[in-house]
Amino acid sequence: MAGCNQFMALIARKFITTDYLIFKKIIRKTSTFMNLSKDVIIYENKTRSSKLMSMLGVFGFGQWCMSIYMSQTLLYHMPAFFSWIPPEKNLEQKVDNKLPRADLKYRIGFSFLAALASTGVLGSLIIFNLRSVSSITLLKGGKDVMIKTFTPFGKYFTVICELENISAVQHRTAIVSQIPLKIKGRRFHFLMDKSGEFTQPTLYDKTVGIKRTFT
């Protein structure tokens, strides 16, 4: 009986020791990024340069200006292509070679649609620039993350948030072209292009690459 008790105690001690070693190993791995002595870049995308993003911004602003001009032209000079022309105006039309203007409701409607479409395209390009990730840096101490994106005209825009407020929608190894990142309290996802380089893949998987649930 005593031998059986000693055997059970030995087995229990062995399991406790093994569990302790596993727990200690996990704590050691977890604390490696919680005690960073300097800032570490864990992701960088060199394909999306500041010059490329500035060209997108200029293109969006240029087409918006052109569409606003077209909208103004439709409002004041839109001809009545499908309207019935009274007989008394046929002679006038032959003289000055002009069509009568469309009804006010049609001119306002087409003008509004042109302005709305161009504003939507410009807004989409601005949001795309602001949410296109250029680099991700785990700051000193491992509790905060700095995400660098672009302004509408290609300048760098920096977002700093706590690590626990970032959630990766998909894993780094997922077969997708973009990896969405959700930041608590901010609308729209930040987009990481898979063509970029994960300079610290293991550190990324243990920090930013974790899928978190926000309350």
C-alpha cells in the first residue's frame, strides 16, 4: 500500500513538474514581446509608395473637378434631347442651331447624379489611402502599435493604438490578397497587402495577427 502511494506521488510530481515547465515556457515566449527594448517593424509594404498614392489622390481630385464642372453644365445648359419641340420654335432652332433646354427637374436630377457619383469616387479613394497599410511597428514595451498609412495626397499618416485593440480578421497564411485589420473605435478595416514583407512573422502572429473579440 505504501509503495502504491509512493508511486502515485511520483507520478503526480512528474505531471506537476511537466505542467510547470510548459507554463514557464509559455510565459517566457509571451514576455518576449512585452519587454521590447526598442521599436520593431513587423510588417512593411514597399510596393505602395507615397508617389503611387499621391497619383491616386490627384486622379481622384481631378475627376471630381471635371465632374463638378459637368454637373454645373447639365444644370444650366442641358438640352432637351427627348423633349417635344413646339412648331413655333422650329424656325428658331434652324437659325441658331440650338436645342431648347430640358425641364428644370431633369437638369437638377442629372446634375445631382453626376456630382454624387464623382464625390463617391473621390471619397472611396480617400478612404483607400487612409486604410492602406504601409508599415506596422510594435513600439517599445510591446503594448502599443504604430500603423503607418497614407493621406489623400500621398503623405504618411500615423495611427497609434493599444495592442489589445487590434484584431486580425484573417491569418497571415490565408490565401487572400488583402489581410483586413480591425481597430476598435475606428470605422473601416485597415488593409495589409500580402505583397508586403512580414519582417518579424513570429512576432506578428503573437501580437497583431491574433483575432480578438471586442465588446
